[in-house]
Amino acid sequence: MVLRTLALTLGVVELLRPKQVVDFWMRLATRGDATPRRWVYAAARVEGLSLVLWALTRRSDGGD
């Protein structure tokens, strides 16, 4: 249940604000000298959609 909630939350944020999410992770991964290509933001949206779909379609088996 917790994993599904986290995936849903991150997925929605990635769908609505992909630039902020990617820029946040880029700042953590680099020293600020890297600039992501434009397609990275589209990929973040696809990832967000995948997380949302996974969270919404996953069966509740109680072992989450």
C-alpha cells in the first residue's frame, strides 16, 4: 500500500511537473554542469504515466 501510494504520488508529480523533477535529480547527480536534453522531460512524463498506471491497476493483495 505504501509503495503504491509513493508510486502514484511521484507519477502524478512527474506528469504535471517533469522539468522540476528532472532538474531536482540532475542537481543531485551532477555538480550543476550538466544540461539534460529536451527529450528527457518527455521521458519523465512517460515514466510518470507508467507509475500512475501501475499504481492504479495493481491488485491489492495485502502484502505491499
